[in-house]
Amino acid sequence: MIRTEASGITLNLNQDTLHVEIKAGVSEWKWAENFRPVIVTQEEVIDFSRWQEIVHETFESGVGKGIRSSYRKLDGAEDSYAFETSVWVEEMEEDCPGSSAKLFGRVHFEWIPICEKGLSVKEVRWPGCMEFDSPSQAWQTLVNEGQGLLIPNTWENEAGALSFNGRFLTAGGYMPWYGQVKDQAGYIAIAATPWNAGAWLEHPAGGPYTHIGTWWEPSLGKMDYRRCMEYIFAQGCDYNDLCKIYRSYVKDSGLFVSLAEKAARVPSVKDLVGCSIMHCGIKTNVNPESDFFDKEDPEKNNHVTLFSVREKQMESLKGMGVEKLFLHLDGWAQPGYDNQHPDYRNACAEAGGWEGMKSLVDTVHRCGFLFGIHDQYRDYYFDAKTYDEEYATRLPDGTIPAHKRWAGGPQTYLCGTQAPYYVKRNFQDLFRHGIKLDGTYLDVFTCNEGDECDNPRHRMTRRECYEYRKQCFDWLLARGILTSSEEVSDWSMQSLIFCHYAPYAFMLKAPGTPREGIPVPLFNLVYHDCVLEPWMMDKPDGSEDMMGYALLNAGMPYLIRDGAYENTDGSFTDSSGMGIEEMIARCKVVQELHEKLAFCEMTRHELLDDTGKKQRTVFSDGTCVSVDLGTGEYEISTAQ
């Protein structure tokens, strides 16, 4: 056993198992007994122990102490794949505004490639998962799939595969961290290099354990940069404290930009606060080669709603007492929804063309509402007028990925280096035709992974792809257009104003699907006062009233949500027969709360029973929202 100590933390490395044990204060954490650090290739899984020259040494720098390990001579070969690991404690005084937990020094885990000869790496699994094997409701794992998930060790249902394989910076990991809490002690594991990484998760039905760890993948075929996890250990904590630790982390790194700061840049942010959302479309056109093409009911594949019909809806809603509304318009261009992107340039002729679209926009504004469009700069359709394989995303093996899932049929992906150019080209078309946009939605940017492209003319890493997407948002913000995308993601918080939704993972699965844990607002405990989130308002038969979650998160309500695809993206139900008058009344309750709390930090979330049916959120102005998700009852109180 090799040992080093610093800042109240003791590190132990077992030379035989290659496992790490950590003592932070009175709490002990060690890797699960059955975990093996491995490198996965296309051909095999290689245990770290297969390197024949493994050398461990302690080291000390001006900022910390640690243990460095060198791995050379795979299976004894002299000139073979080599790497190092470094586990070290940063000697610093940790503090965290908003948390009363005691924090210890930060432990850094670094995997460092030295020589990449001889292996084509698919995945590295290191550092290991913690031993977390007590059958206790109070032993809890925090997962950032969607808005957030808490898994007690005794949870009755098995955890399935995380969406996007748990990839950080996607719907499978809004924020690049996970954590565990036991007996009021816990840790948060933060991916400091999250672009080619994710979390893996194991929880069998009934527990009695939950294991969670990290995977790393190559970038453009190579593991050519240092991969870093930072663990922060705390005493006297719960999941709220872990979220506040991360909130402090992103403030230190510059990722956190509050809505107040964004409103100083684009004042119309304040106009969006307190709006309800109407999501509807103009033209549907499903390519016969699309997976969504309905051969049995061809009429579903193609239809058009006139711009003038949407005008009348706006006027009707205004007459019914709707005061604040944002219209999100799908399928407004000639090809139809999800067709021929990025050549999405002319207003739908059958619906009234540019004249009809401008009339709709003018009516929206005359009613005192806001207007925005759906747009897309990732999907690259083969039948787009300017399609050129030269600008498609190319994988390191030279292939171009392709599928035909969406309405437009066969497609690949546009290299992200090109997206800012197309955004500027297309929006200038809208400006020339007098279309005044309050906001716009750039589809999938904050939901799907960043792409990589190995075309030497525009080579792009995943990390660079996120920067190109951010350039698109920033160009729009510079013109006073509020930015939106499908979900939310850590990388976008400097430039994203609102989103399509930021749901709990269960909301995107069919009603009645077994829950894999208790939904908790991990994202909003970090970023509530940084981004505006619409919430579903459905009341499915025999299920929870979604309005309860909208209230708990003090979000924006969906007044009308006409999803483009059935049984996709949470569009599984109607509002159980509710009339528009009832929906307007329900939305007003949520709107009033949102208008009050949009710029406030969510300071605390509480589970009031073991099932998670009763929950409470507390905000920085003292407002407390308590909801019984089983009955739909709620209470909103304000500190005196």
C-alpha cells in the first residue's frame, strides 16, 4: 500500500489491485471490490494489470501531494501503448456559498496518454466506482440524466441504460458530474474534461447497491489529451450541498452567467419571463423514406395549416384573457418541418408565403405576445439544395454517418464548423422579409452530443463543436434574438436564454413506465436563475399532474404543446380532456410564480416522504413551494 496525506485527506493505492482508498475526515471511500480498471478496444478488454512495467511513486508539488503510476510494456512488449495515472490532493481551503457542509481538499484523478502505438482504444474505465453496498434508503446516488435523478440503494426498480450512454453534455448528462451520499457524508465527482466522457451506472432491482463510474473515449481516434476528474468530499451534506458545490465550481470557471446578466445584454429577456408557451406548426411533409412515414394513413404524412389560421388563434387566445405568450412555430418554411436543412429559407407558399408569415408575426406582436421559430443546423439532408458531402461530418475511418429517422428522410450531419455561416445566411433572409423575431430555437444543439469531423479541411473536435454552436447563439443574441434549444446543457449556460424543456427523464417515457429513481431538480439547484425552462402541463389519466413539477421548478407553462411526432419527446398524451379555459387558468398560476421567481436561485429541494411524491422547493427570496404529486395539491408560501 502506498500512502500520502494532505488537507485532511489520506490517499492509499493498493499496488496489487490498483484500487484507491480515500479517507476524508471520518469518512472512508474505496473502490468496489469487483471493479477492474480497463482499456477497451474493438478486439478485447485489457486490464491495467497486463502492463508488465508498472511503477508507482509519491510526489509533491507546490500545490499538492499525490501518487503517480506509470504503465509500460503491455504484455511485456518494449515499444507498446503506454500511459500514466496521477491521483493527487490539491492543498486548498474549500468553501461553498449556500452550503453548511464541511469540505475537504480536492482530489484529482488524471489519466495521461504517453505512447499510443499498437492499440485502437474504444474506451477507458478509470477511476473506479465507489463501494456503495448498504441496503439503506439514506444511501443515495445522484445522476444528471435530464433534470436529475436520485437513486436510493433500496430502490425497487433496476436502472436501465442512461440516455446517450450517459454522455456528459447531452440529455444523458446535463451537467458533467455525479455524486453519492451516505450517512451525511458524500462526494461529487466532476469531469473537468467532459467533452469525450460520460457516466456508467449499475443498480439492480431492489439494490442493495448502486455503482457509478466514468468512461473516457478517444477524440478523433486518439486519447491524446489528459482526462481529468475532480472529487470533492464533504461531511454533513445531502444532495443539495453537492449541487451548491457544483454551482460554486461553475461560477469559478466562468460557465455560470445569470439571467440578470443576460437581461443586461438583451433586455427582452424580461419580456419572456412569465410567458406561457404555445408550440404548433405550419407544414408537415414526411419523406416516403423516413422512418416516420405512415403507409397505413397517408394523410398524416402531409398537411398544411395556414398562417392566417394561426393568426386567428392568437386573437382568440388574447380574447380569452391570455396576456403573456410565446409562440414557437414549427414547419414555417417551404420544405416543411424537419426537411432539407440547412436550406430552410422560404416561408411556406401554401400557407401564405412571406406575406402571410409577416402578417402572423405582426398579429402576434399586436396581441402583446412574442414570436419565435424552429430551426436546425445539425441535421444535413441529402435532398437539401446545397448539400455537399464535403461539408458533412466525417468520422476518423472516413465514413459519413447517415440515417432516415426524421420527417425529411435520408440525412447525415453538417460539420459544426459550417453552422455559424448558415445561421447568418438564413436569418438575413428573414430580416429582409421583415420578419421580426423575438426568439429562435436551434434544434438539438443542447440535447445531442457535439460532433467530431476528421475532414482535414475543417477538422473539428467535440469540444470545438460546442464552441461553434455557442457562436450561433452569440450571433443571435447580438441582434436581440433570444436563444433557445431542445434541452439544457452545461456548456451553453453563457449564451442560452431558454429551452424547449428541461424535463425529468421519466417525462420522455410512456406513462406507466417504471421509475428508475426519484426525480429531483439537480440542474435547477445549480442553474435555475440562469435559464428559463418551459414545463409540460398535462394531466394524464391515472398519473401525476405535470403542473406539480412546473410549480416546484417555478418554470414556464405550456399552454398548447402540439408535438411534431407522436409518441416522441414526451408527446404521449393530451391534457385528459381539459378545455382551453381550464388550461389558461392553470397556466396563469404557474406564470405568476415564474414571473416572481425566474431570477431567483433555487436554494433547497426537499423530499417530504420516502416515495418522492411529496416535495418542496425553496427559493432565495424566501418563497416555499410544496406539492403533493400524488394528489395534485400544492401550497405556495412566502417568508414574512
